[in-house]
Amino acid sequence: PNNNVCSIVKGSKFRIPIPDHLQLVLNACNEDNPGKNADYIPELRDADSNKLGVAVSTVDGYLYTAGDVDIEFSIQSISKAFVYALAIEEHGLEYVLTRVGVEPSGEAFNELSLEQDTCRPLNPMINAGAITTHTLIGKKDTTYEERAEMVRKGLSKFAGRELTVDENVYDSEMKHAFRNLAIANMLRNYNVFDLDPKKVVEGYTRQCAVNVTAKDLAVMAAVLANSGVQPVTGERVVRPETVRQTLSVMMTCGMYDGAGDWVTQIGFPAKSGVAGGIIGALPGQVGIATFSPKLDKHGNSLRGVRICKRLSDDMGLHIM
Ligand code: DON
């Protein structure tokens, strides 16, 4: 098989080389640049909003790219999917489900969105759920610093390289983290966890400030597409059952209150971050990543969603 044509993707209508196709899609989605950078984190507000990139990694480790795919930006909420997977690996699904649910909230990512009777956060993709998932990494006696480091290392395994924390993004977000601190305090109030809410938010914010490129994200998504095996290093990062759980929650909750539009129009599991990244994973086929900082009203990268829509249409990626 020729690994250089779009038709490696099942259902693709195109037989032109993937890199050419990606550049074509990028150009088509770059006619204007609406939306706005995340404004509640100064470092992100001031980021260069012209950057645009797309990367596709096959499950056997071929990487295809166009545009700005080597620029580092913070992973932000995309980390939530991977840390959820790491938490399930560590404690098993049954336990994780007692702490965080799997129902879409239909609300913005930074709403409290707790389940009425149990007070669990509705799902792990919103801030309340992800702050809780962060606490699940490590043992009882793990320090807050060790936990943040375990998360960074875990994310690095998915990427297949040592990822670093952007200290400027971390400081910038912590200075304005009033809302996440409020959420963490509410979670502590309901005994969703029994740790220090401020320390937990610091750890979670470090998790969000881990730097990645679009290339990294495509490969990380390809680990999910590849049932948990890193396509380049060959290492099993998480089990297939864990991947199934993670991709399922991404499918229903990964794009927040834009999830319905996303699933119907684009149709593969995905996760976005406020720095402008989006990942998508097609089980058994490819991991996809886009980067464009300006966001739509849900907090999803606007040109990123466009690119994914175009790729989904052209390459027949909608799973239905
Ligand atoms: O906690 C926050 O608000 C950010 N660190 C992450 C939010 C985020 O990425 C939402 N995504 N689109």
C-alpha cells in the first residue's frame, strides 16, 4: 500500500498525497481568521493568532503535516483526556467512576456542573471533572509537586518525548485562577476529594501548561487511535479498555457545549484546549491535531474546527 495517499484512510474520496491535501485544506480554512484568543489567561491572550497548523499521524507512526506544526503551545484542556486515561490505568475504571461521571454537561467548560445526588463532576472533560481527575494521580502520600511531575511524565509517554511546563503560562493562569479555585473549593466542600484545593489547582494548572506542538498532539492522539500503544516508541502507554473509555467520553463531552454540533458534523472523538489545539482520534487509523489560537464561543479553536470538518468531509472520517 502507498502510505502517502489519503486513501489509507478508510472511506477517503481522495487519492492525492496527504501532505498536499493537508496544505490545500489549510489554505481553504485560512481565508479569514475569526474568533478570539482565550482572554482570561494573559499569556494566551497575547499569543500570535495567525499561527495555523495541522498534523496527522497514522497508527503505524507516519506523520504528515502542513503549516505551523513545530511551534510549542500549552496543551490546556487536551491534557484532560490523557490524564483521565492515566487515572483509569492507576485506579481502575470502577473507582474513577465513583469520583467523576460520564454525562455531557451541556454547559461551558468552566461551570461547576456537579451531578445532583452524588455531587460528582458530570464528566472528566470539564474543569471540575479534570481538577478531580488530577487528584487521582498518585497515592495517598504523593506530594502535590510529585503529582504534577507524574502527570508531566505521563503526558510525555503519550508524546514519546520529554515534555516541559511553560512556566510563564503557568504563572499567568495562576494569577487569574479565581474561578478554578472556586470550583476546587466547592469540590472539596462536597468531599469529592480531601486535598488542599489551592494546591490541587496549582497541580492542575501545571498540567494544563505542559507545552506541545501540533506534531506531538497528532502522535498523542495516534496512541489513542492505536489502542494505547505509542506508534513510534512501541510502548504500551494505556490498556485498550482505558482507551475505549477515554475516546467514548471525548466523543460525548470533548467539545463541551459544542459537542452535539461536533459529533453530528465531524463525527470522531476529539478534545480541544484554550491555547488553540484540537485532537481527534480515528480508532485503528489516525490521530489528528490542529493548532490555531482563536476560539469560538464554546472555547474551541475556530479554524481548527473548520480544518477538522474539511478533513472529515474529504477523507470520510465521520464514524457513522
Ligand atoms: O482550566 C482552564 O480554564 C484552562 N487551564 C484549560 C481550559 C481549556 O483548555 C478549555 N478548552 N477549550
